[in-house]
Amino acid sequence: MYKKIEKQILDFTNKIDGIKRAEVVHGTLYVTFENERDCDLFHKNLRTWYRKDISADGGVNMYAVGGEFAFDFVPEDREAPVFCDETFSGKEEMDPTDMDYGTFSEASAEGLADFGMDCMDLSEQEEAELDVLMNLQAESQRGK
């Protein structure tokens, strides 16, 4: 990301009340809030400003990372569906019974092939179940 855009993003962020710390690292904005509940409102305001002043066809994805939040600036077609669908609450992906049995991305499949695991022959449901198992294993290793 260009330094000029990073500076504009930090200038916008520093004008917002309730932010303890803000830093851009490798094009990602990391923010620590005084009250973590402010993250959704900030995300919405950041996206609105970014689309208006920086990139009309851009988007902003938000991730919780420890005690802070990361905001990635992405093309509109790569943006999480939080702003795209009024009925999407973000909790759908948390419910294991709400499976759409999506498929791995090509990059994920290539990564598994590098480890001797070629998943291209699996059905969509088998791929989804494998993805869930891998996520559960990763969470158990982190102590969740």
C-alpha cells in the first residue's frame, strides 16, 4: 500500500474518539479500542470513508486479533459479506449446522498438495468436513 494512502488512513483513524492505538503494518490497519464494542461502528465508518475518498470499488474486512482489530483494504469483490447482505449477521459461519459445503480455494488445495494431501478428488461435502476438522484442530492447539 502506498505510504500516502497509509497516512490518509491513519489521519482518518486518529480523528475518531475511543481509539487507544492505531498502526498500519504491511497495508493492514491495526486498531486497539477503549471499548471493543466500537469496532463495528468504526468498521462501517472506515469503509464508507475509504470508498468515498480512496477507492470507490474498494472494501474493508475486519478481523479480531488478540486484543486488537485488523482492517484489511481489499477489492470490492473480496470483501466479506457483512455489508453486502442485510440478512447476514456474521454469526452464520459460527453455527456448525449452517454448512453450505463450500469448496476449498485453489490456493488451499495447492497448499495441501504440497504436504502430500491432494484433496481434488474429494466431494464438496468431504472437503467442507475436512475444513471443519482442520479448524477444530487449530483451535484446540491454541487452547480454545
